[in-house]
Amino acid sequence: MYDDNCIFCKIAHEKLPTEFLFTNDNLVVFKDIKPHAPVHLLIVPKRHIRSINDISSEDSLLIAEMMMVARDMAEQAGVKESGYKLLFNVERGGGQVVFHLHLHLIGGWIR
């Protein structure tokens, strides 16, 4: 599913120029444009899912894949050993600004 009004759909489907650090059939990874840490990556499904509140049991493998890719990206970014956060913001009250499911990988304060 693709939403013409969603910036992350446009990024994931290469309608907007973005440097991908990782891509496969299901996901893309790129740097957050407003980083909260030295390392701040976004792991984003290509398929439009509005928020964590909108996932179904059929999305279990996708969520697991997001976690595995986040782990691998932490290693690639050099924060695997020093530590990092994985964060889903859910709905406006939980800090979600872009309403397309995405996982934040945040770290790099200590290397």
C-alpha cells in the first residue's frame, strides 16, 4: 500500500531523493533529518502502515525484520557495543510526527 500524501512513502519508493543506508524488498533505512543523537537512523517499511496501533498479526514478520535490521544497522554505525535505543513513537501524544510506521535507532553518545 502506498499513500500519495505520506512523505515516508515518497522516500521509501524513491519519489524524493534520500540516501539509503540499507534497502531491501520490505524496508529502507536512512538518517533522521533532525537527529537527536550522533547516530539517529529511521527504519521504515515500504508498505504504508499508519502507526503501531495499525499493525496486525500479519505484520509480525515485518516488525521482527525491523528489529533485526536495526541490530545490524547499530553494528554498521558503530554503536552495537556502546549501546543504543530503539523507539516507536505512537500517535501524536507519544511523539509521532510522521504518520507512517517507523523505528528510531538512536545512539552514539559513547563509542
